[in-house]
Amino acid sequence: MEIINQNVLRKDNTLLSITHLTQLLHYVTGFGGFIVPLILWLSSRKTVEGMNEHGKAVINLQLSLLLYILISIPAILLLGLGILGLIGVGILGFVLPIVNAVKAANGESPSYFLTIPFI
């Protein structure tokens, strides 16, 4: 009789990096930067080592960026400060996934600063 242990986590740094890089779909297609990482995280968080930590970081970043955008839009009326906020969100949303994809490929933990821990 063969016993199969299905609780063994596999190490897949490539999938972790792809999860971070799929956030950039907002810049390519205009959508999918939240849904695709969410699907990757939910489908492989129990089978890939570190996916739960990285997936939560990705989702928290996307929710934080959405909140910052919602705050920046009315702030445009306040001497145009919202425009600076939108530019900052655009830069952070582009640079942080790339930096953390490289960290994930090297086996390091993600570090998204200015992120509100929703999950």
C-alpha cells in the first residue's frame, strides 16, 4: 500500500516572480493586475512554499494602490496635489512589482512599503 503525502510544499521561485509581475498587466492591458495575481495566489497557496506570504503582499499592495487612487482623485481639486499622488501611485505600482519579482526569484521575502495590511 502506497501512502501519498499531499501536504508537501514545492519550492517554485519562478511562479512567485510571475505572481509579482502579473501586477503589471494594468499597464499593458488596462485590467487584470488584480485578478490574475489573486487567482494565482488562491490556486497555489497551499502547494507552493512562500506563495501565501507573497500573494498576501501582492493583494495588499493592489488594494493600497486602489485606496491611494481613490484619495488622490478628489485631492486634485486641492491645488492639484492629487495629480502628484496619482503620479506617485503610478511609479510605485510599476517599480515595486519588478523589485519584488527579483527578490522572489532570489528566494527573499517581499517588501512593499506604504502598503496597508488588509489581509
